[in-house]
Amino acid sequence: MIMDTGLSSFIKKLPLSYRKLKAIEEIGNEVYTLKFERKHEFLSGQVVAITTDLSIPPRLYSICSGTEEDEMAILFNVKHDGLLSPLLAQQKAGANLHVSAPFGAFLGDEEPAWWIASGTGVAPYRSMLRSGLHQHKKLIHGGRARDSFYFEQEMMAAFGDDYIRCCSQETGAGLYEGRLTKWIREQEVEKSGMKYYLCGSAEMVVEVRDILIGKGVDIDNIMAEIYF
Ligand SMILES: Cc1cc2nc3c(=O)[nH]c(=O)nc-3n(C[C@H](O)[C@H](O)[C@H](O)COP(=O)(O)OP(=O)(O)OC[C@H]3O[C@@H](n4cnc5c(N)ncnc54)[C@H](O)[C@@H]3O)c2cc1C
């Protein structure tokens, strides 16, 4: 939801330019990847503002492709009562999108970290992985259903036992049964020398941040990107 805040007027003023849509794929239940022409350098973890039509204010999406890839990609889910995401899902290859230059400060680096995501919040970590930043990382992904673990094969191959899939409403081989907040509560965490990246719903980010601070993690070691 774009709220009437300073951020939403900032987003509305961002210069946008055309990008040809190269491919759209439904990779989960009403969850899509969109690949489009790339015109800018970016840092993994950054976002772009996108719209299909200049009469609709753009929304922000994390880039989920690597910094060295020829095309740029995003991952999004459809909000039925939303303005833009249902339209994005109807786009076909060859369509023109309006896209901003990349920006944002939720940036991956080579330091040891836990990458924590709910839902499509896994997108920036996939960009970081594809940009070669996945060494010394643990990926903790929370989702409701068995098919919520987007890019699962790629993540399993990259992270092995350091890929934790927390599934709150279904069970299955390799899944932790329960919300990711429950999993994090059960862990011993490193209070220094470890960064904690949180990306996804405000509910998850606020709850995990409070759990980590309660376990003694310094707030300076917690990086957050909230999708609203
Ligand atoms: C930094 C950032 C990065 C993001 N990255 C991603 C990403 O990688 N992938 C992704 O899927 N999403 C991402 N998002 C969310 C994305 O920007 C959109 O908000 C999302 O796709 C919904 O857009 P929409 O136009 O479909 O819905 P909107 O029209 O914005 O509506 C969203 C929800 O808010 C409700 N709503 C709308 N207006 C009001 C109102 N006035 N009062 C009360 N409720 C209202 C709607 O009913 C709907 O449920 C990101 C957001 C941010 C801030």
C-alpha cells in the first residue's frame, strides 16, 4: 500500500523510463517473476519503482536478479484489492513498463549474516546470492504453504543446511513446522560479529527485531526493509 507519506510523494516524483518486458512467469500461487530490460548498474538489495501506466503511482519492488545479469528481475505477489499488482500479473512479454533507476540502502555485503525473509521478502537475498554474497550466510524464509519457498532449488543448492524454511500452515519434508519467529526464538544468536537482515511484512520485521534485541543483539547489527 502506498501511504500518503513523504516516501509516497518521493516515489511519485521519481523519473521513470520505458523498459521492455522480456518474460513473466508464475512461480507460485499468484506469485510472479518479471524480467525486463536493464539500463542501470545497481547494488544487490536495491529496489526500483515500477508501474504499467503513468496514471497509476509506481510501487517499489526489490530487484531479485544478480548485479552481473543482463536483465533485471523482480518477484511479486498479487494483492487482489491492490491497484498495481493485479495489472502487473496481466502483462505479456513485449509490453512497456515504466521503471525508475535503482535505489535503496538495504545492501548486501560479505560479512557473516542471517538473511531473514517473509514471503516475497526473499527477493533481495536472491539478488545478493546471484551477486556472489552468499558465503557465511544463513537464509531463514517464512511462508504459509509448501509452495511459498520461492527459488527453493536455487537456495537449497547454495545454502544447504543453512537454508531454513519455516512453514506455518503445512508440513513437508525438510520444512520447519511453524512461523519463522518461533524458529528464531528457539535459537542461540551471536550478539556480535553477525548481522541480521530482515525483509518482508512489517509484522514480521517488527517481531523479529524485538526478539533479536531481547536476545542481546545490538540494533546497529539489524538491517530492515519493510514491504508496505
Ligand atoms: C521498499 C519496498 C520494497 C518492496 N518490494 C516488494 C517486492 O519485492 N515484492 C512485492 O511483492 N512487493 C514489494 N513491495 C510492496 C509493493 O510496493 C506494493 O505495495 C505491493 O505490490 C502492492 O501493490 P498494489 O498496487 O497491488 O496494492 P495497493 O493498491 O498499494 O494496495 C495494497 C493493500 O493496501 C490496501 N489499501 C490501499 N489503499 C488503502 C487505503 N487508502 N486505506 C486502507 N487500505 C488501503 C489495499 O486494499 C491492499 O490490500 C515493496 C514495498 C516497499 C516499501
